Amino acid sequence: MPLVSFEELCNDTSNVVMQEVFRPEAFLPSGGMASRPNSAGLSHQGGHVAGEMWSAISLRLLVGGSCLDLVPLFDIVKFQICDSFDIFLVWVNMTCRFPLLDWLRCENWLKLHELAAEFSNKTGGLFCGGFGSLASLAI
């Protein structure tokens, strides 16, 4: 994922779920956490994980990253990886729209057939009845 896209995702997520929940890196030492009693934000973030880190961990898991690789890479304990993934999914569902899910839930067969026809045209008729592919797998 390009850095610009990652930053946009984090900014959008932070705006939707609020900075106090997302806790972007800039928020921890400057505004939110530094103003708390004992300035936890000034001393190694006070055990709080920045939203960008939760997002990076979760995106790495989505593309096949292993917990064993993520623990030393992000200097966190194993249980935080599962927590970060669960929280990230909630944040993404709050922040992003997924038209395909809406079409499937509403059984919008007309739109799904349009997608399948468009995908078939893009593949030169090689794949019929599908509407996308991921890692060479037609869906």
C-alpha cells in the first residue's frame, strides 16, 4: 500500500472514530495523552498503541503476515496483535463503505450481473459469471 493511501486511511479512520479512540501518533505525546495525569504520553506512550500501528499490524495480517514476525517488528506482545486486528476491523467498517456487501445483502442481482458482464469483458470472455479476482483466483 502506498504511504499516501495508508495515511489517508488513518486520517479518515481517526476522523470517524475520534482521535481519543484512534490515538494517532501525533495525539499521544502532544494533546490527548500528555494532558492526562502523570503525562503517560510523554513516557513511551504509557502503554497505549497508536492507531497507525494498529492499522499497520492489521494490514500486514491481511496480506499473510505471521504473528511471529509482527511481535519483534512492532515490539508488542502476541495478544495485542489479535486485539489490534479486531479493533481495526471495527474501525474500517465504521469508516469505509463497501458497495459490494450492500449489493449482496440487498440481493441486488441486476448490479451483480452488471459486474460479472464487465469483468467478463475485461478478461476477453475468459471468465464468465465472476466479478473480480484476487491473487489469480476468480470470484
